[in-house]
Amino acid sequence: MTSTGPTLQFGNHSQQRSRLFLPGLAAAATAAIAVTAVAAIAMAVGVDFELPDGGESIPLLGFTQLTFTLGVVGILLALAIRRWASEPARIWVRTAVALTALSLVPPFLVRADLATACTLVLAHLIAAAIVIPFVARRLAI
């Protein structure tokens, strides 16, 4: 039996991983830089990132490290979704948006002042706005 439709050829798993992982690292780094810039600007205008529950202040490089690390975790999650989901881009967007929504709650649970909480929420939304669509486009390829 012959097929009259187009034949899609996907690369091996290694090629698929490299098409997502390395560019995903670049997206995570971009998000980390953007979030760090927002935090630096917020600090410059007087936003204090001291959290009342622990009394510790979030250092500027903490924004960079955490954003990049969680970006990498997101990329690994996207790789798993690509491997096992029939519609990886759609599943990725739904999962990432849900996780982003959950990440917006803790700034308010630690009783940070309003400026700190709003800046932390903004930082989460900026990182998500960079990483989620980028990864979704890569998963759709």
C-alpha cells in the first residue's frame, strides 16, 4: 500500500533534544538577564526585597540564578513532554501557564510589602513571557 500524503521525517531523539535544549538555554539566560534588570531597576528606585518571614533579603544575583535554574527545569520538562505527549506544544503551554500562575502566589504568602510582591510577580511574568512562547515554538517544529 502506498501513501499519497506527505511523509514527515523527524530526527532522532538527540537531534530533537539539541533543537530544544541549547536554544532553550539561551531563552532561560535571556529571561534571567531580563529579570535581573527588572530587579536592579526596582532596587534602584527603592524596592526592598527583604522578606519579613525570614528577615533575609533577596540578592540581585539570586534573581539571575533562580530564573536560569528554573528555566532549565522548564526546558527539561518540555523535553519530557515532547517525548511522551501527542501535542507537546499545547501541553507545554498549559503546563507552563499553570505553573506560572502557581508561582504568583508565594510573594503574597510571605507577607512582603506591596512593592516587593508586585515586583516579584512582574519578574515571574517577564520570565514566563520569554520562555513559554519560545519553547512552544520549538516544540511545534
